[in-house]
Amino acid sequence: MLSKKQIKVETDGLVSLKNLVEVYEEVAATRMQKVRGAVLQSRQFLEGLLEVFAKIKTAYVQEGGKGGSTRVRNNRTVAVFISANSRLYGDIVDRTFDMFAGYVRENSPDVVVLGKLGLSMMENQLPGALYNYYDFSDDKVDLESFGLIMRYLLQFEKILVFYGQFRTILSQVPVSTSVSGDAILVEEEVLTGQGGKRLASKYIFEPSVREIASIFEGEILASLFEQTLHESQLAKYASRMLALDKSIDNIEKRLVSVKQESVKLRHKTMNRKQLSTVSGVSLWKHGC
């Protein structure tokens, strides 16, 4: 059983810790709300833009474009892991790294790591693996760093990004997204209404489908990668909120436990005093 002094020290410490955690949770909530609307709107916009791009790539292939891409074709793949620079982001970073590490072990791609936390994860779980590291802010997308990373990634035919994605405040999931456009090549078909026969849609492009595909590909690649960075930020803030909320629950449970210890100690002290009083009265009577 804890002593009275230990109970006081632990209670004061728990109350101070709870206040600190509540401040961190409020900051995380503010940052999450700040980026949440923009990220979800951008996600919807890019999904619509990708549908248009899919039609352009399909038309490009139909006109003889090899691989459906105007970019470099060297059969090289790079896997990008978006981690963090600090902890207290719950388990979303760890779960994302597990997915990323599984892909790296199975496919042996070139590797890029963003964020200091990713360095320790690589050393601990993928020792000996070669990778390129870029320092990157948890709070914003720095244009200079973004441009530097993009220049490196453009050397690869396939760019696969691993990051945490926000679903709801209670759900953040690790996902992988190809930002190089190779995953959106589809065969665009429509029903003619005659016997269910399907024919590919035809479009007119000016100046040419190749030039339009090239412009779309370059712009969308950068936009998709930037979106993954914002998605990762949103998921990390939401995950931090959940982790801090659980911490507050644990602190409150410990405070209840310490309070119970205090009550037990007070009862024990009262019982001891009563026993001392009874013993004193008994000795006094026998003395008489």
C-alpha cells in the first residue's frame, strides 16, 4: 500500500500529466480541423480528375502509345514511406511501416524515407537496406523540399507511396497509392444499346492526345504526391487525438485507483487510532 506522501506525489503528478495531455490533444484537434476540410475536398477533386486522365490514357494507348505513359520507361520502381519526425501519433505510423516493409522485402524496390522516425524504423526492422532519406515537416509541405523529392522520384517509372489515410476520426488506415499514373489505365467502354455490344469511347484531342497526356501526367503526378503528404498529416493528427484520448482515460483510471488507495489508507489510519484508543482504555481500567 502506498504511503500518504506517495499518494500525494502521484496524484499531483497524474493531474499535471492529464493537463499536459489535454493541451496536446487540443492542439492536435485544432490542426486536424485545419487540414481536414481541404484534404477531403482535394481527395474528391483528384478522384474526378483521375477519371478524366483515365480516358486520356486509354485514348493514348488506342492511338499506339506504349504503356499508356509519356514518362520515362525504365522498369524501375521506388517505394516511398511517409513517416513522422516525432512520436505520439498513435500506431498509424507503425502500421504503415509494416505494410511498407512487407512490400520492400517481397519486391526489392528502390526506397525513399520521409521523416526522422522512419530512420530508426529502417535501422531496426530493415537493417542493411539501402534507401534515400529526406527530412520533411510534419506540419506543412515545404515547396523547396517537395521539389527536391519530386526531381528524384521522376527518375522512376513507377512511384508507390505508403502513408496513413484518414477515414473517420476513429479510423485511420495504412494505404499504398501509385502516384505515377500506371494504376489508372482502364479500358473505357460504353453500351451501344444493341445486343449489349460494347465499344470503346472516342474522343477528339487538340493539339494531340500525346501532348495532352504528357501535360496531365506531369501535373497529376505532383498533385497526387502532394495529396498523399496532406493525407498523411491528417491521419497522424487524428491518430494522435485517439492516442491522447486513451491516455487521458488511463490517467483518470489511475487517479481513481490512487483515490481508492487514499481511502483505504485513511480507514487503516482511523482503525489504528481506534485500536490505540481501545488499548489505552483497557490498560487504564486494569491499572485502576
